[in-house]
Amino acid sequence: MEVGHCQKSAPTPTPLPPDKRLGYAVVGLGHLALEEVLPALSNCKKSRLVALVSGSPEKMKKVALQYGISSENCYTYQTFDQLKNNASVNIIYIILPNGLHKEYVIKGAKAGKHILCEKPMANTVEECREMIAACKQAQVKLMVAYRIQFQPHNRKLREYIQQKTFGIPKYIEACNAQSTANVNHWRHNKALAGGGALPDIGLYCLNTTRFILDMEPTEVFAYQYSTPGNPLFKEVEELVSWQMRFPSGIIANCATDYDVHESRRYRVNCQKGWMNLDKAYAYKGQKLTTARAEGTLELQQEVEIAENNQFGAEMDHFSDCILNNRRPFTPGEEGLQDHIIMEAIYLSAKLGKPVQIPPADAAKWRGPEPKIS
Ligand code: NDP
């Protein structure tokens, strides 16, 4: 095993002065908001927290104190529409259960604010289309928070594919699985979650594969399973396993499950080697290993890359797009495409046969590549 040299040091940080950073209103103070997004905002270079929206007054009071947000910048779902009168709010970040994304994205757009929406974008293709149309009509930008597209190890692996460092990719194996235990959580409620493991965590395999290949699948074939009698899976599915066929002949074999020990990894098998990313979809701890055939030998390398804060990177990217009037790298259409593919996956599992995906080209909706420091 050969250990790769460290990357060059990152460029000198150049944060905007605080009063020039764009103001975020964070909607929904759940796990993701409290544990990841709010702390990340404190360290952003172009973004800052200016308002909170919550249905839990006691919790919001505590969080507001912690982050120095005054009571006039705290809203409930009932007073959400008043965000339109708050000039310090440039961006509304929707971190609610999936089934509520559409309603609040559309309300936010009508309030004249740019919108960052958590993944999955919504519950259905139809909802995604309505959200895109509402933002277009209100002339505000819409971005879906696909943090992996702002994560350095995943971006490096994509660069290796673009440069054919290990030859042409042929076959991808991807898995994102975890165990869930709380039967009362919204993730097990079809109306609030849209589906089970697939839109929640399987989506990472789907979106990241499309991202690293820079290609759209033409066909999917899927199986779905839920353990009979398990109350967790009364409304939403436990396991989905699916294949995606890409135009160049590449096949991606993906799986997701809500009732197995955590496993978040993928491997890209190429003509002259492979790239393996462990903890690929995690918040941190990614481990990129590559192997290259050299005659009869195989050279394995651990690629050391500095980690970043994926949430900070995606929020600063969105702020940058607004400051420079550019399309985001992951706009609403990126979320829509995943929903089109997920609906095809469910249909394939139901019919027991492959389902075609309409032709699409992400270059048509993506903005310029983000600069990740
Ligand atoms: P949580 O259940 O922890 O938080 C959701 C919050 O939404 C609640 O705390 C609550 O906040 C608010 N809420 C409003 N209405 C409801 C309702 N009817 N039922 C439940 N909660 C409600 O979820 P997460 O933070 O884990 O997930 C939120 C979103 O973020 C989802 O879309 C999820 O897919 C996405 N996510 C993305 C991740 C990523 O890495 N990008 C990781 C985890 C989640 P309040 O009390 O303040 O009103």
C-alpha cells in the first residue's frame, strides 16, 4: 500500500465582511438544522443566520439566544409569510419533513426570497415541477441541498473519472444503509416522507452516481422489499435495490435499506483500476482508496484530501450565485431529475421489469462549477 502525498494547502480564506454576507432564515429546527446547518452558518464566508422559523416556541427561544437572533426575527409557520417584510433575509432554507417542502418553498418564493431546499426536493415529480414554476414566476433562485456535490473526496473521484485516470468506468456498486428505530418519526409516515429508504438515503447513491459520471441513466430495473409485520414499514419501504443503465453502457448497482448496520460506500470499477470511497455519503470521515493495474502488479493508494464542511460549502455557493446572478450548480431541475428516476425505480419494482428514463442533459440546468476551498 502506497500512501499518497498531502494536498497543497487551501487558498487564503477571504470571507465577506459580516454585513455583506447574505442572510439566511432557517425553517424547521430539527436534527439537521441544530446539529449541522446552524453551526456551519456560523463559519460561513458569504452567508449568515438572520432569522428562525419554528413551531416550537421554547426551543426557538433557546436557539435564538444561542445564535444572537432577536425575537422580531423569530417566526412561526403561521407568521412565515411576514418574512417578505424582513429585508435582512435573502435566502429561506427549508429543513422540514419532505412532505412539507413544496408548501414552504412556494410560500417562500411568493415572499420574494431565494430558496435553498433540503433533499429529497419533495414527495413527487409533480410537486417538483410546481416548485420550479413558482420560483421561476417569482424570479427567485431555487437550489436543492445536495451537499455531496460540494464534498472534496467525491469531487476528486469525479475528477479522476473526467480525466480517465483509471481508464473508462464500467461498473459502479453503491450502498447507503442505516437502521432506524422510531416508529413515530415522520420518516415512517408516507404523507410526510414521500417514501422510505429510497428518497431519504438511497437518493445519495442515485444523485452521487449521476454527479460523478456526469451522465443521466436511460433505464432502471429494481426490487423492493419490506419485512412483513415490522411496524416501521407499514407505510414506507425498507429496502430498494436497483440498477441504472447509462448511455455509454456503464451499469450502476445500488442498494438502500432502513434496517441494516450503517454502510455508506461506493466503488467505481474501471478498465485499469478502481476507486473506492468509504463513508462516501457521511458528514465527515470519507476515505478514498484507489487501485491501478501496473503490469502484473496492483498499486493501491490512499488519497489524502482535507475535509471541508459540506453544509457551509453549499450555502456559500448559493450565496455566491445570488451575489453574482448565476444559476446554482444543483438547481430545482437537479432535484426533479432524481424524482423522475425514483418514480421509475418504484414502477420497475412494481412491474418486475425495466423502465425507461426520458433523455435528459444536466448541463442544461447546472450553473458553473462551485469553487470549493
Ligand atoms: P427532524 O425530524 O429532526 O426535524 C424536522 C423539523 O421540522 C422538526 O424538528 C420541526 O421543527 C419541523 N416540523 C414542522 N412540521 C413538522 C411535522 N409535521 N412533523 C415533524 N417535524 C415538523 O428531521 P431532519 O432534520 O432529520 O430532516 C429535515 C429535512 O432535512 C428532511 O427533508 C431530510 O431529508 C433532510 N435531511 C438532509 C440531510 C442532509 O445531509 N442533507 C440529513 C438529514 C436530513 P420545529 O419544531 O422547529 O418546528
